[in-house]
Amino acid sequence: MHIRTSHSLAGCLMAGALAASVAAYAVPNSVSNGGFETGDFTGWTQFGDTSFSGVDTFAPQAGTYGAFFGPSNAGGISQTLATTGGRSYLVEFWLQNEADVHSTATPNSFTFNWDGGPTEMVLADAPAFGYTHHSFVLPATSATTNLSFAFEHVPAFWDLDSVSATVPEPGSLALVALAGSLVALARRRRAA
């Protein structure tokens, strides 16, 4: 029992150190107006069908404003970020899929793309869901990287908020690996 407690305690301490390390050493958010707190799409470029898209106070995930998208043909927003080739970025955003007053959420589609290559995330005819956090660690290949979100939603809206792209300090990544190892060790010992 004493061994299990000490490994669990060690895992908790490492997780706490990791959280403090990431918060203290993360590079600032590269995304301009990622929370849409300007009340509009400042910093973003709209493309495709921009009808039924905007920024309002109706359904933000955090803060005062959030973006909504309900075009009947593909449309969305993009932003060119200043990046460092060869570095990995932690890209995060919150996404919600609304249904209309009759609980209909389809047809719809959502696409997230980083750097213009293959899409990182695609949803098609997804059921309605509340705000969900999405997180990706993605490499930058040059001094600029295109961040793009495309939407289509006939009966209702997609909501997007709290978009960020940061570079954790390399020491933080080592702490992530160490904390994960300690937690795995504690679980393995517990099973024994």
C-alpha cells in the first residue's frame, strides 16, 4: 500500500509540475483574435459562402464573443500565422454543433486544416453536440502556416471559440513524458 501511495503521489506531483511548467514557459498564442473578443473577424480572412456566419454573444465557449457558421455551401475562416519551420505547435479550439428547433443537425460538414496539406479533422453529418475541446500537436514547415476552418450547416450552426496555437518549451514536453511514465508505472504496480 505504501508503494502504491508513493507512486500515485509522485504522479500527481509531476502532473502539477507539468501544468505549472507549461503555463510558465509556453510561447504566447500565435493566433490573432482566437477568442473573437473584438466582436468581429478581425485577424481572420473569410472565404467561400460567408452567409449566416459572424461573431456574436449568443453562444461563446469563453469570454463575451464566439463565432458562428451556418452557410449552405462551404465557407469559413483562415489566418496566416508566423511560425518557425521545424517546430511543433499545440493547436487547440472549442467546437459546438447546434441543432435547429426540431432537433435537426444534418446535413453539415466541418474541416480543420493546418499548413494546407491533408486535413487534420473532418466531420460530416455529425449529430448535435455541445462545446468540445480539440487539441493537435502539428509541425510547422516554414515561416508562415495557414490555419483554416471550413463549415457547412443547412439547418443550424457550428460554433467556434478559443482558437490558439502555442509552442510549449522543450522542457515541458520532457515533463509530459516523465509524468506519463510515472502514471503508467503507478497503474502497472496497482494491477500487480
